[in-house]
Amino acid sequence: MKIKHPSDYDGTRGKPGSQFTGDVYPFVTMAQTDGVTINTVDFTPGARTFWHHHEHGQILQVLAGRGLVCANDEVHVIRAGDTVWCPPGERHWHGAAPDSYMVHTAISLGETVWADAVGDDEYAQQPLDGATATDGKDQGDVR
């Protein structure tokens, strides 16, 4: 038996040419097979993707922690158990809340087109769903 933990990987730290701001630990489950890529990503608090969109859309399944997702300048809080559908061509970003880790599985359909980094001011926008990025359950809760 072999068990891999996030700390066993170097992870990816946001740097020029990367697709993330902050420290993330991506685990590719299936790389571009028939136009589908599946990966699970562990985001440290405040870590997030760059702006991007997908040719045929993307499904995000939040497994643990609390995060944020933004499309059309609307930021929403997402928690363990939530599933997010990002339609084809919709420009968006996603990542951990400022005070919580987040783990999600991303199912990306077709090509992913990466754009610019999400600025700190964009990341700090107030979520529109009546919650704040720092409210709700603490990191140890599943919901």
C-alpha cells in the first residue's frame, strides 16, 4: 500500500507562468483523455487560480474546507459538499477563503484557456450570497 499526502508533494507556488496565486497542491487524476481532465487541488488559505475559462465547461466538487468562486464579477462562498458548474467560455476563478483551506476536484471539459492573475482587490470582494469569506464553519467542519 502506498499513501500520498499533500505534504509529500512540492506543490505549486504562484510565480510567473503559473496558473495559481499562493500555495496549491494539484493531483492530476486523469490528464486530457478524450477532452476531459480531472484533478484534485488542495488550496492553502488565500490561494487561488488565475482567471480562466473552459472550452466545454468545468465541474467543481468541493471536498473539504471553504472557498470562493467568481464569475461575472460575482464572488460566492463554496463549502464541502457543494458542486459548481461553470458553463463553456465563462471566465472565472476559484480558490480557498482567506482563513480556510479548500480541496476540490475539478473536471475540465475541452481546452482550458488561462488569463491573468486575480488581484488582491478582486479576491477581497464581498461575496454576493449573504455570507462573508470568513464566516460560517471553521476549517475543521465539513460544511
